[in-house]
Amino acid sequence: MQPLTLNTKGDIQIDINQVRIDILHGIKECSDRGLSQTTKWLAELNYALKDHKITYEEPPGDHDDGISAEEREAYTMAKSYFDCQEYDRAAHFIENCTSSKCVFLHRYSQYMSSEKKRLDNATDSGAENSESTQVLLDLLSFFKANRNNLDGYLLYLEGVVLKKLDLRSQAVTVLQAAVASTPTLWAAWVELAGLANEYEALDALQLPKHWMMYFFAAHAFVELKLSEQALEAYTALAAAGFDKSTYVMAQMAIAHHDRRDVDSALNLFWELYQIDPYRLDNWDVYSHLLYLKEKRMELANLAQRAVSIDKYRVETCCVIGNYYSLRSEHQKA
């Protein structure tokens, strides 16, 4: 563990072969636990590195996958329910399982069920909010009672719960332990970055010496609007082998946007659009840039495209809002 330091003015040394091995392991582990956003992030990074062939010092072989033979059927069924957003059913059928992945999926299903109900009843208050808080407190009791048996994934979930309960200092401590235990768990790094609201807090973090730390630092710089540091960090990552990563490209575009370099940001977003035309992520920023440059036709085409991909995504609503604003139809916007 070490304080966060990132020399972005020079080269950073990353073993891409080890990165790919780590990523493939992380994809499997996160997918098995229903951590879809981290799985997607790792899969996109893996695709960007597809030209780098993997060599193993030792064949991967068989290993404990965190599910006992006696519990595999229950886990498989529960995971199918989880994937269909039937969280209560998922939690119910693995309630008494003790395998590590089953325990995580059970607790994560409880959390996701609570969050889904809270959002579904967002217009109501009182009993629903009280029920959601009680689920969080029950989860916290479980984490405390099993303190010596928490792996990186359960530590991540504890950090999420602590953050929801506004216990920020405790959340930072737990999330640092989570990334130290399971460095490829991107979701834990993102939650940790969200708790560092100034550079001094970021610099004080004790983090593992792992290649993921570079991605965390760059992401945190963007979140803190430290655009110059962010661009230096992502330029270093691109030079280290991640130059084909659409995530890195998008983050660099956002950093250019934040430093008001509209043309550079637009060029990167346009390049990104050519590579991945169905990627709605960050189209809210892209559409804002088109609005600033008064590119009405391009913005109209982007809005039409977004609606055809996913009419109800937040990014789509932002694109449409910027389109109507450019047309001075502010009521529709």
C-alpha cells in the first residue's frame, strides 16, 4: 500500500501481458457476481488489447471458482433470477449457501432489491425510505459480524452501503481495503474516487501498487476537473499500450471539454463515434459540444441516432434537450 503518486509527465511501465491475464480473471469473477458495469469496463479494455497475445508462465488450469458443487444448481438459478432483475427470488434461493460467490450474490441481491424498490417508489416517502434504510443497516450488521471473512467483493459492497448511509470516512477505509484485495474491481475504484472531493484527499489515499491505480488516478483527475493532470495521465496510459481503448479516448475528450478545448474534444468524440456508433456513454457531453459549436445538423443526427438506440437513456434525454435548446425551443428542452 502506498500514497497515490502518478508521474504522468513521463512513461509509465505496465506489463500488458499481466494486464490481460488480470482482466480475463476479473471479467469471470465480476460476471459471476452480477457486477455488470465492471464486467463491461474490463471487457472493453480487453478488446482494446486484443492484438497483444497472452502468454502464460503456467497454464491456467483448474481452480476454485468460489462455488461448491453442492450449491452450484442453486447459484445458477439465483444468478439467472438476478440477471432478470428478480432480486428477491435470487436472494431467497441462496439464503443458506456458504460459498463465497453465493454469499456475495445473496447480499448484493438484497441491496439491489432495496435500491430498485426505492427508485420505483421515488415519489412516495416514509415507509419505503425507512424500509430501504433498514436493509442497509441489516447489511452493515452482517459485514460487522463477518469482519474476518470479507473478501474484496464484500468489502466493496460494504463500502457502497456505508456511502449510502453517509458514513464517508468509514467507506473510504473499507474501499481502500477492497481495491487492495481485488484490484481489478473497477466499481470499487469508482466509488472511492467519488469520496475524494479534493486533491489533498486523493493524495492521502493508501492504494495498492497495481496497474489499475493509473486508471483510478486519471479517472479521479477528471472527476475533480483537474483537466491537465487527467490528459497527462491518459496520454501516458495510451503510450503504455491502451491507445485503442474507447474508454481512454472518451475520458480524454471529457478532459478537453472541461478545459474548454472544444475542437479537440469534438475530434475525439467524432473518432469514437466512428469506432463505436452505438456507444451512448458520454453523449451528453458530446451533444453539449455540438450545441456550443452550433452544429445543428450534426446534433439533429445524433439525437435521432440516440433515440433509435435507447429512447429512455439519460444520455438520450440530454442529447434531445441540447437539440431543442439549439433550436430555441426551450419549453421542449
